[in-house]
Amino acid sequence: AFRARTRLLSGPEPLAAADTLDAVLGQAGARPWDRSPDDARVVSGVRAGSLRIRDAVGTWPQVAENWRSVDVLEDPASEERINDVLLSYQQ
């Protein structure tokens, strides 16, 4: 049987099975370095072995509502008018 002496694939090094859970939970959540309360609750529950699937489902986060009215252009193909509108939103 042929066996390569060097690794042919590039990328992450293989992990021992015992290290996999910690590696996955270390990167879990939308922003592991700044976890939301729901992310932290799920990671904590998985680590403790107390989280059930139905408990894992959280709610949508409450975020500030941001909206602005938009004027529809009469001639949307007018590049100059589009640029004027886009520049007005930068202010």
C-alpha cells in the first residue's frame, strides 16, 4: 500500500478527538471575541452538557430601528441624479 511521507493537503492541522469540542466552542457564535448573551448561553449550556435543542433556540436580538424615507427617481437611469442621491445619504 502506498503511503505519502508528507501531508499533501494544506490547511488546519488535524485535532485529537478529545480536543475537538473545546476547539469548536472556542470559535462558536457570530463573534467569538464578543459573544451575545444568547451565544454565551448556548456555549455555556453545551460545555455543561445541560443544553437541549429546544433550549438552544433564542429570540431575535433587539436592535435599534433605523430607517429613512427614500425618494424614487423619475429617471433612474440618470447617473448624475443617482450620484446626487447617493451623496445626499452620506451626510
